Amino acid sequence: MKTKQNEAEVLPTVSIMGIPVCKWGMKDTVKYLTQAVNSGKPHQIITANPIMVMAAMEDPSYKQMMQKAELIVPDGTGVVWAAQKVGEPVAERVAGFDLLHELMKEGERHHWKVYLLGTTSEVIQEAARRLTLQYPGTEIVGFRDGYFGPDQDQEVIDAIKAVSPHLLFVARGADTQEPWIGKYKQILGVPIMMGVGGSFDIISGKTKRAPMTFQKLRLEWLYRLLSEPTRFRRMLALPKFVVRVLREGENLTKMG
């Protein structure tokens, strides 16, 4: 078993193609992140799926960014399956959407402040409204859409720092949101920074989460593909991931 040192805590991880995925379930993950908020130090949380792992295989800078993250949770069912295949199973799938809600719930107990960044103006505004209604004890201190270029990064950073949130949720697509957080996490200084993909779309009511039947069968990816056929090209990474896991087997944990 491999471990990753973070402050005084040692995270139990399994290496999937060189990506250190935490073995904890939701309860231990939330407990750790609560301690991370109390520490005040910046933590990047990545909700890993097979598409992201394969992207890391093809792009060294993306892989390096993932390896530098303070915590990587097994979001995709493919990652959970891969850990099982290499003989180092994780406790359970820790879905990013569910983790967001667990952190918002925890925020009510501790009066945390939250900043939402990403998607369209309409969606982020509605997501902020609904989250405020659902978690009135967790304060949404700011939000803005994700349509900005590198020339506006400093403006966005200044806006976030001005309100000193405990949590920063970013929805700009996996190819953009994780590298953006990784690049600026020390400057931002937010204790918890996490990419949340399409979570705001679901929270706002723009799209629906996969029905429980799909979730139980670990087929949320299929539901999303059926709902959004344009995702087909991205989904081509899934069979490549499966083939690589089956071919490499336990050697996956030895890949740097």
C-alpha cells in the first residue's frame, strides 16, 4: 500500500497509472477535509475518473498537476474497479456531486463560506440560490460564471480572495478546472478547492442526475452519454482505460 503525506495525516492511497487515489470512503474523506479547512492551508481535491487518468497518461503536465493535488478521490466507477483489479480496493466510490453536498452540509455546522465559480451566469446564479435554500447555515459569499480567459484570471482571483471562502467549487470542464486550480491554489489560499464538473447544472435544474437504477449499476457514465451524445468522443477513453487495466494488472501500481 502506498501512502501520501499531507501535514500530520498519512493518506492511504492506491496508485492507478501513477495517480495516487485515496482509499477512504465518504465519511473519512469529509472528516479529513474538515480538518483541512481548520488548518487554513490550501488543498486541491480532484474527483478522479478514467477519462482524467487517461488524459494524464497522454499529457505529462496534466499528470504532474494531478500528482501534486492534496487529495484525489475515486469518483468514477472505473477507478473503483481498477483499484479492485490491482488488489488494493478503495472503501467505496466518492462521487464529486455527493461530496459537494456533504461539504455544504458540514459547512452548516461550522458556518463555512463558499464561492461558486463556473458554467453560465444563469446556471451559477440559480445553483447559488438553491444551495442557499438547502443549506442556509453555509454562506454563499460569491459566484461568477466560468467564461473568462487567462487575461481575467487575476480579476477572478482577487474577487475570491476578497471574500475569504473556506470552500471553492469550480465547474469549467475537467480539461480546464483542475489545471486552473492547480496553477493558482497557493495564490488563492482557499482551504478546499474542488472541480465539480456538471454539478451546478444538476443543482440548478438544467440537467438531471442519472436515475438511481443507473447509479446502483455503476452506469452513470452511460446515462450521461445517452443524455449528451456529444460526449461520445471523450468517452472513447473508457475502453482504452479498461484495456490498459486488464493488460497491465498489478503493474499499474508501479507506474510513475
